[in-house]
Amino acid sequence: MMRRRLMTRGVLPTAAALSVLALAAGGVDASSGAPSTGRSEIRAPREFSGITWLATAAAGNGGEPQQIFLVCHDARDDYAERDLPRLSIVRTPVDTDGIIVQELDVAFPSVPNDLESIARVPHRNEALLVESNADGTDPDPTIYLARWDEDLDIEIVGAVPWPATPEPLVNVEATAVATVRGRDYFVYAERAQGSDTTNVNMTRLWIGEGGEIEFGGRWVSVSFTAPEPPDARPASGMDIDGEGNVYISSAFDPGDLGPFDSAVYRAAVVRPGGSLGARLRPVEPPEELARSSGLKVEGVALVDGSFPMFVSDDDEDYGGLLRQLRVTRSSGRM
């Protein structure tokens, strides 16, 4: 049951969005009220807690194609953060002004509380926006269904409570959707604060044309232990490629000022078979793809289900980052 108050706002008008983009691209805080002394105050974007790829824009003037992502922000449903935007569209740079961030004003059926991950449904313009359960403090953690059109206008078309899970639902920052032989599967892992080990859990997923969301009643699970960094949350982000490889980020977070540390692994593989029609197999030992010392990776996103790989960072008081990873693989496979 949805008990939180309604948020009834639409996407920002185009003219307003463009004016926001003009400021965001340069990072100038126009609301600071600073006197005209020739100085400007530069602010980092807000934290990026979850990420998924949306589209690739054609390259201009012989440059690189621009990748476009949807990110979520982990604002809480409280007095201080209730009215903050929950979603942004982030584009890779086209010049020295850096990434382009457009905060969205999207209507939700209830005020989202601690959105920490986005799980895109392969081959469809829709994704699950997943509340974390905020260390078990949320009375009704919710999973929303977002859809978008060719203009990347985002609409929330469905919402359901979290399903019954194979272990207590505490704080989930890593979710993804895999498609195996035409069937969809929801995959998640607890962030498991205080442990280097978590379980990767998977069940069937059905999404209706009208936005209905249904989860299976049976789960399969495998264990994942993060070798690095020391004292990290083992699962802070997740994505799954078109071959069923499950990629998980692990992040060390000692507080709002860091220092942070992260790594990204190929942690498991989804394959046909088993009682659900798909099974999980752990990668033993986990295959480290990248390290990000000084950064707290909270989202992993592949471009259209394959490399290159991008990460979103929630560096707390330092703000958010979008970066493409330099991926190295001992197996030589990319």
C-alpha cells in the first residue's frame, strides 16, 4: 500500500530544461547570489546513486558518439529532501564543459524514499527504479516502473511493493534485469554493510503492457565475496550484459568526506536451465575489472548490454560523477 504523500509534477518544460542545462554544463551555481566580482562558484552535480544507459546520440563534427544515461538520486522522504528531484538525464561530454546534467521533474504515485538503483529491462525502453529499504527503516519499500519514448521523456507507469525476498530486506543498492530465452529475471544483492560477502539473488519477473509488475515466488542465489577494497560494502551497483555476465561494484564508504575506494567485478553468470528456466553460477574467484581509488561507485552501466562500461559515483559531500572505466580482464575477453 502506498502511504507516502503524492508527488504530482511533470517533466520540466523544454525551455526551462535548456536554461538549466546551460548552467549545469558549466557547473555555475546561479542561485548563490554572489556579487558581480568576476568570480563564480562552481558546484558538483548531486550524487548519482544508480544508473542505466538510455541511448547513443550520433557524433557531431567527427567526435565520439554521446552516451545518454538515466541516473537516480537517493533523496529521502523527509522534510529536508522530500521535494528534491529523484531522476536526472546525464550525457557524456561533447566539449570541455564536462558532463551535461538535466534534473527531471517526474510524477511518481508516492514520494520515492532512497532510490539507490535502476535496473533496465533488456531490449525495451523501460526500467525498474528500486528503493533500497534504507537500512530497514522504510515501512513500504517500493519498486517503480519507468518508461520513455524516443524523445527520452520519462513516465512512471507502475509501482509495486518489494516482493518477499529469500533473506531479510535491509539495504539494496545493486539490482539488474536479465533476459534468458525471452524470459525476464530480477536480480539483486544486499549491500551487506559490515561484511565482505553478500548473496546474488534471482527470480522471475513479468511486466505487463499496462505497467503491471509481478515477481516469482522462488529464488536462486549464489554467494559473492569482494576481495577488494578492504572493509567495502560488497554490492553497491550491478548490471548484466547480453551474455549473462553479472557485474558488481564494491565500495568503501567511511563517511561523507571519504576517503572512498571502489572496485568492479565480474561476479556471476546467468545461464539457461534450472528450476526457474535460468540459473546463477558464481565466478570463482571474482574477476576484477577495475579499481577506482578515491571514488565511491554506486552504479554500473553497460552501453546497450555490452562494453564500454560506465559508472556513477555517489561521493557524498563531493557530489556525483559519471566516468567510463578502463576495463582490464585477465581472460582477455571484453
